[in-house]
Amino acid sequence: MSVLSQIIVAPKPFSPDPITDEEAGAMFRAALNLFRLWEVTDDQAAIILDLPRRTFARWKAGEIGRIGRDGKARLSNLMGIHKALRI
């Protein structure tokens, strides 16, 4: 006869893996496509991403610099908005 025994497993606290610079660059390129589809101007996009206008223009031209934690979070939120709108 089999005996069942209870296994108590406490969930680990949630700790997301940090977004890599490569992933952030890919999200920035995807955000540029979204901005184009949503007809967002470059000035508006710079505000949404909290970047100076000149920095946004340089990044848009392909010279993506270091994206900080806040910038990565903003890009991630944009991807989430896009996903929600698609659903």
C-alpha cells in the first residue's frame, strides 16, 4: 500500500532576471517600429523614453548608448502595452 506524505515547499520570493543590454537594444528597435505605427513624433518618443531629443536622434540613427535601469523598465512597459493591445 502506498503512503502519501505532504511536501511543504515555500515559494521563493520573485526576483526577475535583469534585462541585458542586448535585450534592451532589441526593445529599443521594436519601440521605434511601434512609434512609427502609432504615429508618434520623435519629440514625443523622446519624452516617452525620458531621453534628451539629441540622444534619441543619435540612438535612432543606430548609435544606441548605455540604457539604464529606468530606460529598460520603460521599454519593457512599452512592450507590455503593445502586447496588451494585440490581445
